[in-house]
Amino acid sequence: MTAPRAQGHGFTLIEILVVLLLMGLMVAMVSVSFGGPSDGKLVDKEADAWQARFALMHDEAIMRSEELGLKFDGKGGVEVMRFDPDAPVPGTEDDPDGPKGAWVDLNDDNVLKNWQSQPGIHGSLVLDGLSLGESLIPDDAFTSGDDDNRANQDSKDGKDGKDKRLTPHLFFLSSGEFMPFELCLYKVHSSLLDGLFDSQRQSRERALLASGDPDAVVATCIDGHANGTLSQPQDPDMDWSKGEVKW
């Protein structure tokens, strides 16, 4: 006598769909928890990169025995420059006896490169006691030639020769000193910007940055000291709006 064959019990379509849904939810939760760096880590990483570039500028100025500078474009871009004592002051290129000494670009340099802040990272540059673009370098510190020629040129133009100079915002001198400054980098919490269109996102970011709310914005600052040292203070300045240059 043959024993009856046991019938297998399969899964219904609904059961399979429920299992797949639960698996999808679990994967999503794990991705949120472990998938990418937090806003704070992103800002810290960007600040470390900026500080490394400042340190490189400091070291290169000493090794090259040149005065170097950084010019900010207000959109997160930074242009590397050097002071050329033999270059004509902008606007006087056609005058062989005109004043000398101008800041020139370093676009083709193999070591020092222009750079751009990472998307979503905002910044605020504060110069220590100086107005935007004001140089620590005296007017005649790097001017060669006859002072009378310069005076004559100034009287013709009705301007001070320095006004024509394309000067950086930060200076790194061959002596190892540089302009005291504070650069703070900010990032609005991503969760506060989810689902917004670009125009809405930009407006929302600006409002939250201006608020200085530590629950909405994370920040890391870099302090540059006149003796050529750099540091990151424990308590970052949350006042983004006070920067002479900000983006």
C-alpha cells in the first residue's frame, strides 16, 4: 500500500510582496544610518582641505621667497596670485616709465592651483581689523624705480597707484607671516532642504545661514595668525553674515 504524498505549501503572491516591502524598508533604514557622511563630517573634511591649502601657501611663499596671495570671488572660488615687482601696475602697461609692482595670476603653476568650495558648503571670510582687500603691504614696499616717476603718474591719473593694483584678500609673505583672518565654513542640515527646488533651496539656505541657528547649520572655522600658524577653534563663529567675503 503506497503512502499518500505530502502536498508542498508555497507562498502566495501577497506574502512575497509583503516580504519584499519589509526588506526594502530595512535597506532604506540602513542606508540612512550608514550610507554617507554626516553634514558635520562633510564640513570638517572641507575645512581640513582648506587649512592644508593655506599651509601650502605659507610654505611655498617661504621656499620661493615670493609674496603670494589668495583672491576670493564671492562664489566659493579662490584664485592664487603672486606679487611681481617688475610687472607694470594695471592700466600703465603702455608707459615704460610707469610704476611697477602688480599681483599676477598663477594659473599655470604646477603646485599652487585655484580651487572651488564643494557644493553645499558656504563660507565667510573675516579679515582681522582690516577692510576688504586692504593690503598689509605698504604702498611702496615692492615698487621699483624712481619715486618721482610714480608721483607724476599718480598726479596724471588723479588716483593713488595702489588703487589700480589687483590685490588679493589674503597675503602670505616670504617672511613666513600672513594676514590675520578667520574663515568659517558652513553647511545647512540636508534634512531642512529636502524636496526644495533650486530657487527655493538657495533662498532657504541663505535664510538659515543668516539665522546662525546651531540646530540648522553646522560650522567649522580656521583662524590664521600673523605669525604664520593656523588653528581650528573649538567653538566656531555662527555669524555667517559678518564676513567681508561670503558665499
